[in-house]
Amino acid sequence: AQSVTQPDIHITVSEGASLELRCNYSYGATPYLFWYVQSPGQGLQLLLKYFSGDTLVQGIKGFEAEFKRSQSSFNLRKPSVHWSDAAEYFCAVGARSWGKFQFGAGTQVVVTP
Amino acid sequence: DSGVTQTPKHLITATGQRVTLRCSPRSGDLSVYWYQQSLDQGLQFLIQYYNGEERAKGNILERFSAQQFPDLHSELNLSSLELGDSALYFCASSNPEFNYGYTFGSGTRLTVV
């Protein structure tokens, strides 16, 4: 069965420090991979996506993610976080044959001064 | 504005009542997905419609039902409401090619008292 795992429920990071959020998936082929961000009381906003090609993808708000097939991972990174990056981040996995996406449980990011 | 419109934004109702949540998908999107987000369950897929037809079902209770109309807007009907149904309900839409992920609405916050 397909699955997506975000191992870290909660991460605290200092403003200006780097951030890496982990996402692992289980699927027989290369699925579509996404990262979404949800600010408090808001809907989910797409940060970036990967379908094929270059395994390092750039997204909005200075985020990037790297697809590693050998590790079945799609980790999200940002070199220097801003206080406005405090939010919940969701990794999502999908495939055309499924017709829908599966979301991870989310990682809550807290940014300290 | 994501292009996906959900109404109402907030809803407070009593146990045992019935409510209807409405979603208008992004222009050109044929698929509509409903998700429930609660603190203890995370983001749970409820149901998907594609061009008026039910395509996939997730963890949707029998007390809940949905439909997609010819103009592609969708409604989620929740009946015999219980306290545990209090949650954020999100609608998302995607295009037929499935290649840009979901676009989420800002959600309806349902509070059952």
C-alpha cells in the first residue's frame, strides 16, 4: 500500500537558521511529490512539486526540495528561515492511477527569535 | 485567492443538526476533493468527484454525503452532527491532467455545540 511519512511532528528553529523537513514515501514507482504549507487558520498552499527530471526543485518563499529515489525521500529545505515561515508543512504523494493525493501527518515548525 | 471558493467560512450548529458546505472549484478543474482536518486525526480524505461522478471514497461517515453538480460546484452534507464532527473541512480541486497538485480552498470551520 502507498504511504507517506513525515517523521518529525514538531521542529523548532531559530530565525536565520537552516531548516530541513523530512518526507518518506512508499510506492512502487516514482509518484508525484508535493510540499504544502498551512498557516494558522488558512488553507494549504502549494510550495513546490516534483514529477520528473531534475531532482532538485525550487519552490516559492525560498524553499527547495530534493527527490532521492534510492531513499524514497523528498525532503524540504530552506537555507535561512524567517519568522513568517512558522506554519505546518505537509508532504503529499500522488499518482495518476490513484486519482488522488495522500498527505503526511504534517510537521509543525516553530521559529524562535 | 486560490480560485477555490468555500462557503461558509464558519459554521456553528447544534448536535443532531444537518449542514451543507459548498465548494466552487478553480476554473477548468474537473475534480473536487473533500478533506476533514482535526487536531487528533490530521488531514483525512473524505471523497472525490470528477466531472459530476464519485471517483474515490476515503474515511467518510455514512452520515456524510456529497455531490458535484453540472456546473462543477460541490456540496458536502453533514447530518446528525456530533461533537466530534467539529473540524476544518477543506475542498480542493485539480485539473484533468493532475499535474499541478491540488488547489485548496480556505476551508469551512465547523463547530458543533
